Amino acid sequence: MRLRFPDESGVTVNLAPADIRKEGSAFDLPMALGLVGCQGTFFGKILDTHVFLGELSLDGSVRSVRGALSASLAARDRGIKNVVVPEANAREAAVVEGINVFAVKSLPQAVDMVNAPESFKPVAVDTSQMLAEAGQYSVDLRDVRGQMSAKRALEVSCAGSHNILLIGPPGAGKTMLAKRIPTIMPPMSLEEAIETTRIHSVAGVLDASRGLVGTRPFRSPHHTISDAGLIGGGAVPRPGEVSLGHNGIVFLDELPEFQRNVLEVMRQPLEEGSVTIARAALSVTFPSRFMLAAAMNPCPCGFFGDSTRECHCSPAQIQRYVSKISGPLLDRIDIHIEVPAVKYKELRGNGEIESSACVSGRVLRARQIQLDRYRGEKKLYANAQMPPRLIRKHCAISGEGEKLLETAIQRLGLSARAHDRILKVSRTIADLEGAPGIQPKHLSEAIQYRTLDRTYWA
């Protein structure tokens, strides 16, 4: 097919409404079709019932664009049931129910689509199969030798969606443990997968061959990242690492090495589950409901408290090192757990090691208890999200538990927020056990996960 550019010396393209800023290459294909239509080439009448998007290369081929899933969802919300996208974006856009997605490879093929739509069949995908195929992890918790207390803390953390801080010497396995957190979290639901895929699509990091993010995201930004890189930003706001980690994990390794202002901007997403980026012309809110996992050495050299290697740091150096993490941010981390160096016998042992699937089963049962408990509460699915009114309702403790908690608060000098965190973690530990109420042993374990306050921050 030979397509001619209009003979007029100039062509004006009006992208209305004018007050909404347009950016990206997705408008290439619809603008080209508009120019083709000026020549009387179109015989079909489907333009009012179809959405077109795609980037055009110089040879007329249609290339992939960002945000195809979001465009498909927006079309459905506006009652438009047909979307024409580049072939590379077809699987991504087709996961939306109630939408017919058509894939095109070139501009001439798009023109054929307009003139003879009956000759094109919509792309069919099995979302359940896509989710199953994309939900496979390449790592497993059984890869980690020893570290039973740390593994238990990870299980509690995932069961209640609690933020966690791993503290230990270099080589103890902190990063290895953190990378396996997604494998013991509940599997992604289709709704969560679509939410996460939308963000990755807009950011341009989606794997087009899969078309759907089926595993819990694990984002591990380097400590040199800027606040805009972590939270999001730019002249045209784009999602940052906390949004790319939506429904998954954001892992901050070497936590004290991050700039203090970078860490402080995490307060909003940690508390609200979203982040708002305001610019002069517009304001954009990205979802950022994630579980924070962080790791750090106990001191600059890394061997403070190690029984086998000597620490050469002075108390003042240690204090300066750990004080880089502000108290308010630390209070938002529910669990602090020591990760000591692994002993030789544990490294070489042949005993059976529990797999991620076994731990995930217990986590899933605890999460189901929480879903039943918070049924009817808007945007509340885990114990870590309990507001004060629900803490008082669901975290009642006995007289013995009251004495235990009071003693811990006074001796450790914990804040009111830390008090609430202990109760939330206690509720999660009870849920893992299937206990209807919080018992003193549940409180004792939860308090144990705050003793690092006394060790390092007292």
C-alpha cells in the first residue's frame, strides 16, 4: 500500500483538550491515521469506537509504547470496547476484561484495520495462565543455611506486612535473606498484578514477553539514589522505586549510607501507601503500598558484637553511624532482627531446610485470618495497617501481658508508635499460631524484635 502525505504546505494537528499536557510517542499512530484520512483513504467508520496508540518508525512499522495497559483500562472506563495497539503491547493490554485488543505491526496494517475491521481478530489471553507463568521465582528460602531466628522474623514480617530491618556483619546473609522475602509472601492476585503492571508499563520497565507482572516486585536501589529517583519526579512525573515496588518489597541495603533527606521522604509512602508529586502545571499520585526491608552493619567496620572478629570502631563512630537513621523512620520499621555470622556446622549441615512454599502456606493462612477480620474495612488487609481504633479492638491483652509490655516500654524507652508496633506484631504472631487472643508469649516475641533499640539507639 502506498500512502501519500497531504499536498498542503502545512498540517495542523489539534490534540484537545489543550490544558492537559501530552507527552510520549503513543500519539504517532493516531496522528498518522488522521493524515491518511485527509486523503479519503478510509472507507470504514470505526474511528469513533476504537482507540489507537503506537509509535511509528521511519519505515512505517509500529513500535511499542509505555502505558498500553493504562490506556486499555481508560478506554473501558469510557465505554470504548476496542483498542488497537502495537503487537509488542498486545498481551499487556489484553488482560483487561471487556475490551477487544487488536495488534498491528505497521501503519498500512492499521489502515487495513480501519477499512476492513472484520478481517482482524482480537488478541485472546488466558490471564490465569499468564499469572501462573509469570509467578515463578528463581530463588527459595531453603537456599539459606542457618539463620533460624532471622527466617522466623521474615515469616512474621510477611504474615502481617510488617517492615523489617536486618542487622549483622558483612557476609552473614542479610541480602540473601531479603531477596527471598517475595517467595514467602502470598501469591499475587490478578487485581494486584494489574495494578503493578500498570506502574511498570508507565515507567517503561515491563517485560513485554510476559505482559503481566506475576511475582512480587523486589526493588533494591543503590544508596547513591536521589530522592526523586526513590519517590519519583521529573518535569513530567514518573514513578520512582517506591512505586515500582508497589505490592512487593523495597529493599534498602546499607541503610545508613543513604542520604538522610532521601530516607525522610519515605515517610509519606510508608504511612499512606501512595506518593504525590506536585508540579506547577499538574499533580500526580502514584500508588506505593510496599513492604520495606532494610539491612545494615552494626557499625562502620561491621563487626560490633561479633564473637569471632574484633570491632575497631569507637563508641562515637558507632553512634554517628547509626544516628544517620532518624528515630521517626526507625519507628516505622516494626521488626529489627540481628543476623549473626553463620557457623561452620550450619553451613555444612545436611539437615532438612524448610522451603519457601512451606513458610508461604503459614503466611497465607495468617493473612486469610486478617482478611476475615478486616472485612468491610476500606484498603485494610494486614495487621501492619491497623489504625489506633482497631488496635484497641483487636489487640487486647491480659493483666500479665500489661505488666510485660509496661516493663519493656519503660526499660527500652520506646515511643508511643513503637508501643503500637509491638501490639501489631503480637497480633500477627498470634494469627500465625491461630490463637484468638494475644498471649504473653506472643508479646514477648514481639518485644524481642525491638530490643535492638536498647542495644544501638539507647
